[in-house]
Amino acid sequence: MTLPGFPEAAPLAGLAGGVLIGLAAAIMLLGLGRIAGVSGLAAKAVGLRGSGIAQGGAWMFIVGLPLGALIVMLASGGIDAAFANPATLAIAGLIVGIGTRLGSGCTSGHGVCGVSRLSARSMVATMTFMATGIATVAIMNALGLEVL
């Protein structure tokens, strides 16, 4: 299935991924009474946070994320991820980590879990990172560094 103007789009894969993210968040919330915010789980896994899920459970979730992606990649015949070099990805990851701490949570915590719980703080955070992402793409496109 292709979308007009977006020949590389994969809406069914995106839908499946969204369903799996929602399912994981629901299992964490309903099964363990915890929010599936990746930044909080990562902080717990490495000992930067003292409350919430057990450290072993946090490690299982954090290790399961790339393992799940690896399984999908192997099952689908590979993924073309030639969009950025390792240095750019490392710098971007560092900036996201700083933003995560400043924003008291990451996109999965605020966007998936917080908004679904009607948290005002999460709604503001989600609107902020969506607006920032849209503005960044618009600025990069205006500078000739076409992103989309």
C-alpha cells in the first residue's frame, strides 16, 4: 500500500508498530501498575532512579526493545537505515537524553502513557515536542537540507 506523495511510506507497518507500543504500555500499566516510559525504565536499569519497577524488570524491557527490532529486521529481510552516520546518531541521542531529563520524561512516557491517562503535563509536553519537530523539519527544508 502506498500513499500519494509518500512512496516510501509503510502505513500498515506503522499501524502494527503503534498497536504493539500501545499493547506494551497497557501491559505495563495494567499488569504492573507502572508507566512504560523508556527514559524512566532506562534510568532505573542503570541505577539512576530508585522507585518503580524492579531493576531486573527495567533491564528486561530495555534489552527487549532492540531485540524486538532485531527480530523484525531479520524476519522482514532487513532495514535500510542509511539516514544518518553514527556520530550524528550519538549526538542526537545525547540531545534527546538531555531533553528527556528537562521534560521529566520521554515521548513514549508522555505521548503514549501520559496522554492516554489525560495528564495535563503530558499533553503540554507532547504538543511541545510535536511542534518542535514540525518546526525543525520546516527550518531544515527552508535551508535546503530537505528532510521530507
